[in-house]
Amino acid sequence: MPERITIIGSGPAGWTAAIYAARANLEPIVYEGAFTEDNRVKGTLPLGQLALTTEVENFPGFPSGDLSAYLDDSIDEKKRKYMAPHMKEGVSGPELMELMRQQATNFGARIETDDIVEVDLSVRPFRLKSLNGNEFESHAIIIATGARANYLGLESENRFKNMGVSACAVCDGAMPRYRGKPLVVIGGGDSAMEEATFLTKYASKVYIVHRRSEFRASKIMAERALANPKIEVKWNSVIDEVLGDETNGVTGVRIRSSVDSEKTEDLEVTGYFAAIGHTPNTDFLNGQLETNDKGYIKWTVSHRTNTSVDGVFAAGDVADDHYKQAITAAGSGCAAALDAEKWLTAQGIE
């Protein structure tokens, strides 16, 4: 018997879609991802990108304070005992995702800790295959697999993720470790200009490290950054190593000249922001859905989550190449569930 609705992904978009679909008695099945080394390296483990962050200060309803009792009471005891202690500085990314997961479970969502590796969108119902070899059919699909941040791939960069290394200034820039401190942004496009300019609200100084002698960014964005007295550009430079220790996290970066490899310089910074783009997690689709020029799934109906294949919906950062925030992902997860419910009803599938 085909599933009525399958949700692929487990970040804010996936869990919100699961909550709404479960409350509509659609008995959704959620493929949250698998605990594999490949997923760890790519940053696509279960619970999504938010599970890789520390404090979340900008998700409504979670001001700073002691949520320990609430977490103990709300999350399954078997999972709660393995979670990190609550830090009383708002809600952490893993905590927020576990709360969403538990809420979806409470309403009857079924969860598979497995990856969908193949889909066939040319047949009805759709056919899906998982990493563990599970093959099944589904009338509707919500894709909420997110987008992974691009990093340089340095070992030291990976070591200090969530200890000063970030790929989201809007998410993390206001945190105490960055306030009044020097920071560095890597990149030369519009995203790097936006990140650097945003960070000047909090930082004492922002370095932009760019491998070329001019930015790829649009002229207006580049001029805005260059005119900011808090921004200093390190032209013709690449990151050689992220410096730091386990106690303090990031304490600096070593940059190397891209025109003279013998020339290096150490910059004292407490934060490192990669602004070299994101890659939407759509490999398993094998080009069966229409995407934009950046590879993000296209929403084909205005103000709806429909995709180019009838019965397939997209939510969160896999389709959103603009906002990339937890709250906007959750909102589109809600919309995708409602859109899918309406579509199933129109098809006479109950």
C-alpha cells in the first residue's frame, strides 16, 4: 500500500511539515537521514544544519533562560539523557530540533533513520528507495533536505566549527564571542559583502580575505563594503590555517599570498565566517525536478510550495536561496504540508 505522504529531510522544514501532516491524520513517514560518515563530512546528518549550531537566539518563543525542566519533560527520556546539558543561553540547535522531532512523533509521524537515495517521479505513485534497501511507493512527497554550507575543506576549519567557525553571520553574528571582536569573512561575492557588512554591527573589525585583486560581487555591494571603515580587505590572499585551541576556539587565521606562496600573515580574530555559497542537497533527485541556476528547487506556483512535478513539494533551504533561516524554513514546511494535504484531497486520496 503506498504511503500517502513521505517527507525527506529533518531540519525545521521537515519537522514542521511532519507536525502539520500528522495533525491532518495523513500518517506521514519521515526519512530523517542516516548516521553515516559521508553525511557527517557533508553536514547532512539527521536533524539538519541547525543541529550543528550552538545557541539559537532568533527563533520565536525561546528567549534565554533555564529550559532544563521543560526539555526533561518534553523529550523522550532515552534521547534526553544523551543530549548536552542546557546552557541557559536560549535554546541550542540540537535542543530545538529534538523538540520539533518529538512534537512530530507525538502527533503520529513515523520516523526512519535512513536516507532516500533514489526516487522515480515518472510513475504514479512515486517510487522511492532508501540507503538500507527499503523500496516503497508514495502518493505525495515533501522534499526538505536543506542546503549544506560550502567550506574550504581545511582540517582546522572543520575542527573549530561551532567554536568560532560559521557559515551564517545572521544566525551567529550577534553571539557574545563575536561582539566587539575582530572577525574574518572568506569570499568575494555578494554573500561575502553582505556577511561582512552585517558583522560590522557587532565586530570591532572585519577582515575580508579574497584570493583575487577584485571582488566578484556586484559593484554596489562591493562599494558598500569597501566604504565601511570597519572592513579591511586582504587582497590576493587565501586561508592557510584556522588558529585556535579547544578552550578558546578560534583565536586567529593564517593567510597566505596567492601571488607569493612564501608570504604569510597571522590575523588575530575570534570568528571565521565562510561566505562561499551553499549547495542544495538534491543529488538523489537526478535532475527530475526543475531548479534555478544555483541548483535550488524551483517553486513553480506563486506563494505555494509546488514543484515542477505534480504531487512533489519542496520546503526550506533546498528551495530557498535567499533567506536560509530556521523560521522561514519552518514556515515553508507548514505550507508544504498544507499544499500536499490539499493536493491529496483533490486526487481523491484519503
